Amino acid sequence: MKPIRFGVLTVSDTCFSKQNQDLSGPKLQECIRASFPDASIIATRIVPDEKEMIKNALLEWSSQGVMDVILTTGGTGFAQRDVTPEATKAIIDKEAPGLSYAIISKGMAVTELAVLSRAVSGIKNKTLIINLPGSVKGASESFGFIKNVLKHAVAHVREDRETIKCDHKHIRDLSPSKVKIHQSAYRNRNSPYPQIDVDVALAMIFEKLPIASVTECVDISKSLCRILAEDVYAKEPMPPFNASIKDGYAVKTSDGAGVRKVRNVVAAGDVPDSARPLDDDEIVSISTGAPVPQGADAVVQIEDTVLVQASSDGSRELLVEIKVAPKLYQDIRPVGSEITANELVIHKGDAITFGHIGVLATLGKVNVQVYK
């Protein structure tokens, strides 16, 4: 097949008036040379977003018989002056919608904004015209989506039957079939293959599969989708202490409702205070996730309390009224309620997911053994 001959038409008001430099046109030329080393770029031109000027350029190039493919870049959007698709439709003899569909559908895998393209592809005389986006990235990516079919498309436009036949020969599966489709009368009335229970069939498959034995230790941040080569057990319970479910006050249920003295404040991340148990008529201000102090057996949410007295500078609560008598273990997450100590958390052979990585981090296991 003779080398493909290209033309690149940049459609842009600002590039035409030299307010901006044309970057998309040269980028397309670079892509053409990289993908088709023997191709020739017959002409390049910059025109403004004027329908008649775009039409005239396309007609001029397609009527000379010296270009196989004209790539336009720019003017395919929703702006009022984006008229490249309209100019293209006005002069082509027939449309080639599959090319535009390929550009849009593959472009949507990159960015959802690709759906806004109004690009048109079609044929004028013996020249294939393809609208591409105006941005450098969009133009080069879109060209990459269709470059593999351009040779075959040009062969059709040229009516190059030898090239077409050769291409079809390469894509057809010519391996001979063992099925005798012309002797259907002698087909099997019953399956020649025995019926096997699913579990037995799986066992037969796994028996033949090679067993992975080579492992490596990787950081959990690099373990996504890897196959775990070890069972993972929790060394400690989770949570490792009785934890508050709400912001409020750690209390003793035996105290019931009433005014209580605020001993101190416990926040999430604080080390559990085992210095001394909570005294009667004493409470501790506590935040969500914080360890419940020794002696407390319930948490009262802040909405069920009233401030009675604060320090003179307002920095501390001194006395707080508990309005609602608490129930035993109210709003407390007990030790090991999520994961018990020595519990098997993730099984050997599991494919590691984002959730697994989160669990591993929670357990403090930063490295895992995986199969290579």
C-alpha cells in the first residue's frame, strides 16, 4: 500500500489572528510521523472559526486528489462560533460515524467531558475528513484512538482491494474446525462427556493448577490486588479499650441523674487513665472514640446535660447536671466488639482489597507476605 498522505487544518480565531500560538496542529503532525513514519504531510493551514473558510479549505484539499486524510482540530464544542462539524457536514459525500463514535466513547474513559464533542467524520471524493478536539491533549489522544484503523479506512477510500483483502485475511480465524456442520443428522443425541458435580470439577481443576510458593514481603500501600500468602490474625482486640460512641460524659449508672463534679477531660487518642477509678458523683468529659475511664459504665450524650458551673475563665466545666438517668453500658463500644484478640481477620489466598488495607493498618500490620 502506498504511504498515506495527510493534511492538518487548525480551526481557531485566536491562532489565525496570531493572538495564540497553534500547538495542536504541530502536535498532530508529530503524532502522524510517529505512527506512520512513511506518511507525508502534504499541507497544513490555520483558518478562523468561519464556516465558509473551513468549507473552502476542505473542498480545496479534497478536490486535488493529493490527500488521503484531512485532520481538523478545533471548533467541535458548544460555543456559538464552533462550526467545524457544520462546515464538514456541508461538503462531505457520506458520513463515517464509527470514527467519531470511537473517539467519543474512548475519550469518555479518559474524561466525561468527551461526551460534549460534536465531531463529524466523513468522505469527500477520495479523502477521509476527521474532526478532532482543539486542545493539544484532546487532539493527540483522539488521533491515538483511531490511528490503527486509518490504514484500512484509506484502503477502502482508495478502493485498494489487495490491501483490503490482505487485512481481512489477517483478522480472520482460519484455524480448521473439527465440527462437521454438514452432518447434523449424525450429531450426538446424548452428551459424550460425563456429568460431574461442581465440587468435584473444581477439585480436578485445582489439582492441575501449579501451586504458588514464591512469596515476598511488601508494604501494605503496595499490596492492592496482590494475593495474600499468610493468614492474618489480630494480636490485640479492637477496640483495645471500652470506647465512647458519643461526645458527652463518662458516668457511673449507679449515680443516676443529678448534678455531678467534672473530674477531667478525655479525648480520642488519649491513653486510658488507670490511675484511679471514677468516684461516686464524679464524671469525666469524653469525646467520641476516647477511652472510657476505669469505674465508668455508661456515657451520657452532651444533649442530655446542662452546665451548672464553669471555671472563672470559662476554660473548664466544674459542675454538670445529668438530666436523664443512664443505662448500663449506654453508648459504649466494649473491648473487642469489632475484632477479638487472636481472631483470624484475613485468610491466606484472599486478593487484597482497599478494605483489607484499612484493616491491616488498623491492626498495625504495615507489611504482609504475598505471592509473587
